[in-house]
Amino acid sequence: MSDFNTPVLADAYADVLDNLKSRDVDAITLQVSAASNPPTGAIKWNRASDKFQEWDGAAYIDQVLSIAGGGTGASSASGARTSLGLGTLSTQDDNAVNITGGTLAGNGAGLTTLNASNLSSGTVATARLGSGAASSSTFLRGDNTWAVPASDPTYAADQNADFTAAWGNIYNLTGSHTVTLPTVVGNAGKSILIINKGGSAWTVDPNGAQTILGGANWSFDFGQYSSATLVADANGGKVDVF
């Protein structure tokens, strides 16, 4: 430990060198050992609290490092946040963040528990409500698919030979033949009503690779005057039977 009041003229030569060396060590180490009689303005590093202090002639006063000097410009956590421009968001836990103002921008993929009841303005795009094309002529089905409403079928000509049906028609069938259905694609929800007027078996053949009741074709043989409604299903190019 050095004494900044020494050396003096009365000191022995050997003591002078020791005193000067001690002062040099204390100066370069910022008083790793507390010096006595330091001059006003002396700086030391307080290793117990990790801060700079300046001697004002009576006591060591804590020093605040400016932002320009690599510090925070404050001596408290709240003051440092203010100096650095950090608001209350910086003090919240990462698992309980509350945002009361401002604008959120960017990828929202990490938002996984949004409650739809909290939507208070704007509209949800139709593409987010279901698959298919939304328009003034379609409705959203229970399976989240935009579909054209089934229209009332109209009677077409009675059939007694193989033929290709059209959506929206009613057909009286006689004999034992094959009815080929139009494509389901673009016709979701549309229907065809067939009536077995003659009581014989008819084969119902979907368009191309499309299916009916999970199969490549279906036998309509429920007896005379039985009927079946064939409906175009939008899911996977298939025909439903009711």
C-alpha cells in the first residue's frame, strides 16, 4: 500500500525508491491495494462492486460511464434502460410478454395460440377459411370447402341405352345399361337424380379415374322406381350417393 504524502526530503534514499515504486504499482493497478492520502481526482477500480470511483478529497464517489464511453449513462437498472431507450418490454419474462401498443411486423409463424374471439377489426381472407375458389356463387361447406350450391335438378329425356349424364338433371332409366357421369372437378355440390323406372340393374360409371362410393363403378339395382341422388364431392374427385 502506498502513501501519496511520501516521499519527503527527510526520507532516506532507500525509502524514496520503495515509496515511488509502491505509488507506481497502485496507480497502474487502480489501487488493487487501497492507497493512503490519495490526491483529489484519483481514480480507483472497486473490485468488490465492479465500478470506477473518484476521490473528491474526502471520499470515493461512484462514477457513471457514458454511453459514448461504453457504459449505460446511469447508475441504476431503470436509469440504464431509459438511457439506452429500452421500454417496459425489456423487463418482461420471455414466456409472459404483454404488448399494449405499437405495430407487430414480420413472420407470425411462432404465434400458435391466437384466440379468434380477440379479432376486433378487419376481415379474414376467404382463402384462409377453406379450400377451393370463393366467389359470389359459392358457399363454405362444413368441411371447409368452397362449393357451388346444388341446383334443383330438371327432368331430362328417359334413357334406355348407354348414355352420358349431365349435372342438374333427373333421368328415368329402363333396361340394363351404363350411365357415365360428368367430371366432379369444378362441380362440387352438383347432383344427378336417377330413377330405376324399369327395375333392371344399371351401372354407374364415374368420369375417368374418379370413384363412386370408393369404387371404380357402382351397380344401381334397388328395384323398380327406386332412386339415387349422385352428388359431386370436392374432396379427391369422388361421387357420393344419397
